[in-house]
Amino acid sequence: MAKKSKGNRIQVILECTEHKDSGMPGTSRYITTKNRKNTPDRMEMKKYNPILKKVTVHKEIK
């Protein structure tokens, strides 16, 4: 069985910011983990968007 985590590490979803503006169907999302103690604000990373075929900025949602 998986043990319950009581630590500071949580799962977050990163969504592409440029994809919404392009008007193309679909979304580019990545799932990653972050330490909420070290990075309390929303995360922002450069990731590859396979629909736009380039590296774009992905921001944390929710």
C-alpha cells in the first residue's frame, strides 16, 4: 500500500500560457511536484508544447 504523505511535497499541474492565445484546439499540460515550503507561490517553468512545436512558458493552475 502507498503510505500517506504528511510532508510538504504536493502535485501541481502546469498549463501552457501561449496556447490559450493561439486559438488552436487542445491544451498542453504537465504534472509535476513541488515543495510548498520552498516555493509557496505559483510555479512557472519552460516546457515543450507538442501542439505548437516549441518551448513555451507553463504556469501552475488551481
